[in-house]
Amino acid sequence: MLSDLRFAFRLLAKSPAFTVLAVLSLSAAIGVNSGIFSIVDAAFLRPFIAHHSDEVVKLFTARKEAESDFRQFSYPEFRALAEPNEIFSDLGAMEFATTGVGFGDNIRRSVTFIVTDGYFRIYGGQPAQGRFFTGEESRAGAAIPVAVLSDALWRRLGHNPDIVGSSLRINGQIFTVVGVMPRTFSGGNALIGPELWVPLGARDLLTSPLNLNDGLPLDHPRSFELNLIACLKPGVTPETAIARLPTLAARLDTVKADNAAGPRVLIMQAPSRINLSTEPSKDEENFKTYATLLLGLAGVVLLIACLNLANLVLARSAARSREFAIRTAVGATRTAIIRQLLIEGLLLSLAGGAFGLLLATWANELLVNSVTQLLSTIHFNITLPLTPEPRTVLATFGFCTVATLLFALAPAWRVSRTAVASELKQQGQADHNQRALSHFFAPRQLLFMAQLALALMLLFSAGLFVRGAVTAASVSPGFDPRGGLVAEYDYTLLNLPAATMRQRASESMLRAGALPGVEHVAIGTLLPYSIQSEGRSINAVGGTLTKEGKPEVVGGLFNAVSTGYFATIGVPVQRGRDFTETEAANPNARVVIIDEMMAKKLFPDRDALGQRVQFSTPEKDGSRSEFEIVGIVGAHRHDILSAQAPKRIFVPLAYGFQGAGYLHVKLTRADEAAISALGPMLRAELRRGDPAFPLLALRTFSDIVESNDGRWIVQLGATLFGVFGGIAFILAIAGVYGVKAYAVELRQREIGIRMAIGARQVDVLRLFLGQGLRQIGTSLGFGLLLSFVAGKALSTMLYHVNPFDPLVLTCAGSLLATAAVLATWLPARRATQVDPCIVLRSE
């Protein structure tokens, strides 16, 4: 074995061109597979709960007669369920929040989990520094301001090794840092996590009367804000726990305070690896489907590389046939020859795997950086571990072994069956192979045709995703972001009265509007193309009734806006009017503006303008006010992934005022220079009039639209599949050229004889090019069928693209056919340059 290994090293070193080509082909293919596997492994295979992951469950509550009516839990409900029971050994609670972290100009939005002490026990994390929260800190009303940081936040704050015990301002309050979590700890998700954790007892320190919980304290029975996780008792199976849940759910009736009729039920589910929703999720199955498809297509790239190398090895083995004949004649067994060739193949595979692992690590680092940049605008922290781990290294070795068997075993078996006598008589000539090589379905020809068919499938798949990315970039948002600046602020960080916040927000609009070059200025509480959204439901007064006799409600995105908002963001008012200054400043104004989508849904048979609507949620005093529709605006999008624009509801700013919002500024000029000049001026002016102005971010509106997460997802898909298609294309064309070039080299004697007896150059060209064109046509035919199968499989992942798009199929087929014809023509042209005198003289 060692002698075979040494001989393989020497032989590969003597053929550097072949060795480099083989290693590069394998490193690209194995690198793609290793990279995708590491992502799939981290997202779906590797445990993301440190200890006893099979005992951890999430709890949901719903009305008994309508189990799709989910809501979160109140603190009294949590306490009732946490009392000793026969199902759970521990119960934890968490609430999602967005907080402002930092001081002065350095305030930054951070996703924060407000949790109990049981949260960390259940998820099994261990702090990298410091400690977790205590039971006393988690108690409602404790108001002990302590915090645990994520590794990402700790690094962004300067990765101070002595940060435990230091102070950090969160929502304007001073908190003491008591711990730092490891980089890969997310607490509830395998991909992303919060940047910060605070104890449940400190929750009321972070709230204000204008937060979405309507200012209710934590222990209020109608404050439904908590998501529950639990750990099963030892020996309690999930089936047993589900059977006992109704008994535990009866405790909810003892603290019932919501308006839902009838009792509520408990639903238990294993924690989702990718979903943080308060409802049971089916998204994980979709993501697993995507991951399976990615692995499958990456495997196709590896198969193409192996087919290409199998051709190279066949050609190289044919050139070494005399060597193997001699070795057989002097006593070498077939097993020894096969072993020798497999060792050579394994060396190539391992070298390719090593470089492929480096390539995968580098590519995954790029992916992590890209995701981190995306999440920096939506305040999450990526926890997906993509550094090489033993499982990834082991998988890479497995890919190397598979590659060896795919590209080396068949050629080794074929060479081992060399006819010794005939080979020695041929004295190194390969004439006995001529008939097989020239045959349309010779093994080597079949291999390159298979490469072309698979390459067309991957090129077509890549083209679908690229077309989707182009479509996403060209989707009209329904508004005009050009020449716009958006300043995100949050007055709740200053803990001011609501009236004071409204006044200071109005003053900031006046100051911004006075700057030179500003055409319009307005405030809205919801930013298009942002991750945040708020929904409300309304019904038409005197409108359609459901079968139960209740008004039919229609949900839409809710936005409180100032006068001039629609002119500022470029949304046309189709009918009616904008809010007046008086309405925008009056908390008791009962007027509303809806978009055309909402108007068609609520009033399909009449004009919505002037009609009256009601919100399905009563006012704080329990009343149900009627609102007059005074305007109808054009539909505009909130993201690019949805099939159509959402329905929208607009109310005057004072009525729906929130301390956090977005100040929109529209310039008279939309050029880059004007926008760049106004940014510092706007920042300085806001600070001059209000030194404590809680500015969180200042970005151009165009940048917000172009860098949204939906477009990033579509572009990522295009990039991944583009890499697959590009590698497959290069390998396939290289395989075509290699096969045809070797065929020309092997048949030079035949070509010389043909030309000596009168064949013209065009005849020789037709001989090689004709067969190549027929093979390319056959390959593309099979590739067409594979493309239809791939399009059907990818249909759920495509963005507004026909999975059988004829334009993409035509472009992919034309590109591959042109390159394949060129790769066939070049060796055929070289065949016409053969000098018959030189060839025959060598005989």
C-alpha cells in the first residue's frame, strides 16, 4: 500500500497539468457541497438547544372553539402554569422587544428578549462571562436593571474583557451588565438571535405609555405579551404530556381576563429552529425542502465534476494501457492495478477536498458577513455557526470518497481488463480503440453528453433565479424613494409624556422643512420596506355581514401620518384629500384614509369615498367610533416577496401617535450630491433644535428600498444558483473540449491516411464536427427534460418567475450550445491541420 502511495505521488507530480486541473475541478465541486452541507448542518442537523433538546417544548394558547385564534400569555397565566404540575419540570417566559441601546448619537436599535430565569435553564446555555438572571430579578415589578449581552453586541461595544459590572443605557435607563453569551447562543432559533437579554422584572423600566402594549404593566391580566417554553419532566413523553394538557389548561380559566368566549386550550410543539412566531409554524418544513434542493443541486455539480474527471482518467488510462499491460505480464494482479488507480484518485480527491474546505470556509465567511450586514439594519444577531467542525470535515471526506468512486472506479476496472497480448503487439498504438472512440455512444462520449445535460439543467435553474432577481429589482414599490431621506427616531427612550412627544416631533418637522432644498417633510409611524409592521382590522358601517351576522372585517397595515405624508413619499391621492393640519394635530379626529386595495375590498359595489368604517378593536374606553373615509391613495408595497401590495389604513398622526416613528424629508433635487449634502445638515439641525433628539438612524429612502431583506433573499438565491450554474458550465465545456481533443490526438494516424488518399480539410472537419453536433443536440434534448423537472421542483422558491420560462431556457440552451460547438470546433479544426507526410513517416 505504501509503495502504491509513493508511486501515485510520483506519477501525479510528473503530470502537473492533469493534477492541477483535476484538483481545481474537485475543489470547486467539493467546496460547494461542503459549504452547503455546513449551512444545512448548522440550521437543521446540529442541536441548537445545548442539553436535553428532546425534552424542550413551546406552548401556545388558543380559543377552544377556534384553535387557529392564537395569542400570547399574560404574566398571571404564566404564574398559574408555573405552579407544580405533572408535566413540566421548568417553565420559562420571554417577550420580544426592540430597544434603543447606547448614549447620545450612538443610540442603536437592538432586538431584545425580556426573559425569566427559567429561560436560560431550559435552553441550556452557559455564559461566556458573568452570570444569568436570578429568580428575584425575574419577578414582576422587581425593577432590577441588569442585562446580558450577546457576543456580537459585546464586540460592537469594544469587546472589553471587564464589561461585566459596567453600565449600559437601554431605553434611556442605566442597566448593569451581568453576563455575556457565547457567539452561537441564540435562545430559541438556530439561525439568529437577539443582541440583548433583560430580566422580566425589569420590563416596565423599558416601556412607556406609547408602546404597543398600551402601557399595561406586566402583571395586568390583559397584558398578553409572553411566549412560553417548558421542559418536560423526566420520564414524561410528548404523547403523555399532550394527553395531560387539558387539565393544566383549566388553570387559565382562573385568571381569565380576555373577551374570548369559552375556555382556552394549550397546544404543545417542539421548538422551531427558524421561527420566533407566537403561532405554531410550518415554515420549517419549507426551509427543509429548500435545503434538500440546495444539497441536491450541489450534488449535481459534484457529479458533473466527477464525470469530467472520469473522462480525463479514461483518456490518461488509455495512454497508460501499455504500462498496465507490461505490469500484468510480469505478474501484477487485476486487484493491484485497480488499487493503484483508486489510490491515485483518492489522492486527487483529498487534495481537492482540502482546497474545497478552504473555499467553503471562505465562501461561508462571505455569506456570514453579508447576513450580518443585512441584520445590522433589522437589529438581529446572526448565531449560525459556519466555521468548519468535525461533522463538516467528516462530510467533506465523505464527498472525497464518493468522488473517487464516481470518477476513478469505472476507468480502473476497464483498464484492469487490458488484453496483454494485443496491447503489447500494438506497441503503444491505440488503434484498437478507434472504433469505440468514434462510436456515437462510446463510454467517453456518454460521459460528456451527461455533463452537458446536467449543465443545462443547472444553467436553467440559475437563469430562473437571476431572472427573479432582475424582476425584484424592477418591481415598482408604488411610491417614489428618489430624493428622500428618512430619520428614524424614538422619543419613548426619553420617557416623556405623550403630549410632549407629539410637540417635539412636530417641531422637528418644522426645522427639517426649513432647510434649503427641502420640498416636503412628514412623519409616519410605519416605514415601507422595513421589517416592522403593525396591522389593524376595520369593517364598513352597514357593510357585508358574515354568516354569523357579524360585520365582515378586513385587515391592513396601520400607519399614523402627518399632513403631506403622501406627497413626501410619492404616493398619489387618487380621490378625496389629505388630512388637514387640524386633523393631524387632533387626537380626537375621526377621519381615515385607505388605499385602493382596501377600498375595493370593503366597498366592491360603490365608491368608498365618504363612507364610514369602524376599527374592530374598541377604543381604550370601550367605545366603537365611526371614521369617515376622506381620501383614497394608490396601493404601494411593504416588501417585494408578497404577490401584491398590502391593504393599508392611515389615520391622523395625533390619533395613532407613537413615540417611535420616521421623519421623511423630500428634496427638490434627487441627485446624489444634494442628498449627501443634506444628510449632515439635517442631523445638525435636528440636534440644534433638540439636543436630546433620539435619532437612531439616518438613511436615504432609496437605500432602504434597495437593501431590504426580501431583495437580499432573492439575490442570494440568484448568487448561489449562479455559482452552481457557472461551475457546471465551465466543467461541462472543459469536458467537451477534453474529449474531442483527445479523440483528435488518438486518431491522427487515421486522419493522415484519409488525407493521403484524397480527403479534404472540409471532409475531416465534417467528420469530427458532425458527430459532435449530433451529440450536443442529443445532450440538450435530455437537458431540456431535466430542466422541466428542475423548474417544477424549484417553483416554490422562485420569485415571480415562470418555472418553465421559455426565455431563460432559450438563453441557457443557446449559451451552452454555442460554447459546446466552439469546444468541438477547435479540436476539429486542429485535425484539419494534420500533415499526412509527417504522420505516415512516423509509422
